Amino acid sequence: MDINDFARMNHERSVTNDPKKAFDWEYYLIAMSGECGELLNKLKKIKRGDFPLNREEIAEEVTDVLTYTFLLLSELGIDVENAIMKKYEKVNQRLANGGFHVR
Ligand SMILES: [Mg+2]
């Protein structure tokens, strides 16, 4: 399976399970941000010493962020793999031109 296959499958599942037709790009952006919050909350608790780093839990939260990120892109009709590669090449170009602090 490639990235776009996953993005399509993920989007189809989400739309199928949306009886109120409430899932739009704004919903996915809010959900993605919520998952970032969950990830940051885990980091807060690790930093505070509540519990040690658990890679499996971090992976799960990061995957939640990715899942909603893919849904957001799919809902906007953006080709996920193309968007990732386009940005990757843009960063490559920036690095080739002296790094992130050069505009
Ligand atoms: Mg989560």
C-alpha cells in the first residue's frame, strides 16, 4: 500500500462513518490540532516526571495527528504523496541555498 492508497482508504472510512455529514476540512483541522494537544499533554507529563517516555504511546498519538492530517488533505482534494514530496523538495532547495534562516 502506498501513501495515497492509505489516504483514500482513510477518507472513505471517515466519510462512511459520518451520518450527520459533519466532517469537513475544518473538522479535520480541529481534530488534528486536538491530537497535537494530546501529544503535547503526554510530553508535559513526561517532562513533569509523572511517567517515563513510552514510545508506543507517543507513536499512537503521532499517528492520530498523521491520520487527521491525511484526512484534512484528502478532504481538500489534495494529493497527499504529491504534497509531501513537493514540500520535501522545497526544503531540499532551501537547504541547498544555505539553510532555513536564508530567505
Ligand atoms: Mg489521540
